[in-house]
Amino acid sequence: MKAEGGDHSMINLSVQQVLSLWAHGTVLRNLTDTYIEAKSNLLKSDSKMWYWIFLWALFSSLFVHGAAGVLMFVMLQRHRQGRVISVVAVSIGFLASVTGAMITSAAVAGIYRVAGKNMAPLEALVWGVGQTVLTLIISFSRILATL
């Protein structure tokens, strides 16, 4: 592949040149540096784990309850007490989910601490948003009616 005209933006590397970069360790050094940098960002204390899991659960729950609140407010706009009922219902639902998120986030962080594992920030995201998703699934299913 040759660059045509005055276009020098194309890179012309042969397979041998690419493999020589790998053999000299340029690629390995970059991969190692990326791994070390990712490893330094781990959440090591249980309070940091709890904080980040809870933070993700808080904001995902706030998003869900905010959307539900706007929907309730719009649908009950003409009802005389509808606006008050929607604010009360969203507030109680949000406080209940935040309380549950506090407890489960502490439990997950405690399990990680007892197991001696560190947590990546992406894992905290999965645990926090997962709590909200699981709460939504349980709320919309009929599983609570059977208990």
C-alpha cells in the first residue's frame, strides 16, 4: 500500500515490521502499563467499595424514580390531589430503594473484604445499577404477591 499524491497519513507497515515491534517489547510494554494503571484504580477498602456501589445505586434509582415521578405528575395533572400523591409516592419509593441500596451495598462490600478481593470501578457500576434493575424486575413482577 503506497500513499498516493501528497497523502502521507497512511502508514505502510509490513508484517515483519509489526512482529518486530512485538518482539522488541513495545506492544508488551504498552499492555503492561495499561494493566498496571488499571490495577492502581482498584477500590481496596470496604468503605470505598460501599461508597461507589451505593453512589451508582443512588443515581440509577434517582433516574428511575425521576422518570416515574414525571410520568405520574403528567398523568395526574388534572386530578385535584394527583400532584401531591405523585410527590408522596415517588418520595416514599425513592427513600425505600435508597435504604435497601445502603444495606445491600454494605453487604457486597463486606463480602469482598472478607474474601480479600479488590473491586474495579466497573464492578461497582454493575453492582449499583444491578440493584436498581433487580428492584425494577421484582417490582413489576408478581413475585411479591405470592409471598
